[in-house]
Amino acid sequence: MRLLPGTPPTPAIGAAVSTVTAAEFTWPLGDDAVLIPRTVAIAEAHFALVEANYQRLAQWFGDAYQEPPVLDETRANLVEAGQGWLDGSLLPLSIAVKADNGWRLVGWAQLEIDRRARSAEIGYWLDTDFVGRGLISRTVTAVLDHAFGPLGLLRVRLCTTIDNTRSRNVAERMGFTQEGVLREAAVFPTERRDLVIYGLLAREWRPPARVDAPPRG
């Protein structure tokens, strides 16, 4: 993980634009996108992103995004995420693309870490307007590089509902092995769905491409 220092984060205020005008740390994903630590410092921008996407996300996350976000709850959740980052149990990230006045948040990724077991579970989502640009592939590649490199993890798990074709395609493209199906394990307000479990071991990881190389002139 290569975080580049900058100036203290200054989130844009307002529900329409999820932009961070400056970020204390960024993790490059090429010359057009970065990962930013998902902490309370970017609460307003993160809130705007979730507010624009929660209805679509509700179909994939049975335990989240079922109600409109509340800013105070968003702040509290991000404080908790920041604590997880500090104690090493969580790697909370926002996916951002270059904007005229800073970085526009367009997605979310995280690694829930079990240090004792040297394992983790990866999760991610992206604003529908930014699907198809390779952002999730670059994000997952960067996070897995960090998991199996500096963090020294031996295994990463990925779970998704059986009908989430996009997420399953990402898992398979990244070299994950489907390890099983938990029948009706994903609980939603009006139904239950099967949950597919994927696993990737450190010795199996083959990065498709580096994502943190400096841009070429």
C-alpha cells in the first residue's frame, strides 16, 4: 500500500456532489483514480455517494442500505471505520476519480482482517455511472497486493449472492476459487438468497497488472 501525503481533507458540502477537494492520503490506481481512506474526514462526500446509490445497493446487501442514509449515522460509522483502520482490523477505502476540484467519490471497498487467522474478507461496490471503466478490477488488484504483501495474509474470502453476476465475474477474473454455496444464507427484508463463497490463497495470487505505476509521459 503506497499512500501519498497531501493536505488535510476538505469534503464538498451538499447532497448532489460527492467530491473531496483535498485528501490527506491517496493510494494511486493509475493517473485518473485513487483510493482514499474512508474515515469521518470525508463524511459529507461519502454520505452523498451513499444517498445516490442506496436503493440500487439494497438489492445486493441484505444487511445494509435498506433505508436512506442519515448523516449523523454515516459519521458514526466512519468514526468506527477509522478506529478499525488504526487497530488493524479493517482497511476502509473510498474509490475516487479525478475531478475539476479534487477527487469525486464513486465507490467503496474494504478488507475485514482477522490477524490471528491471517485472513480477510474483501468487499466493494461502485456507482452505476462508473461501471465498465476497470475501477473495480484496479481496486481489487491493489487491495489484494496489499493483503498478500505488506499485511502478510494467507487467505482472502469474497462472498456474494448467487445472482450478482458482476461481482462473481470480478472474483473469477481475479483468480478466486468458488468454494461453496450457502443456501438461503443471504437475508433480505422479503426473501432469502443463496450466498456464493470464493477464496484466494496467497500462493495463488497472480496480479493481472500493476496499478500504482507512475503515469507515462
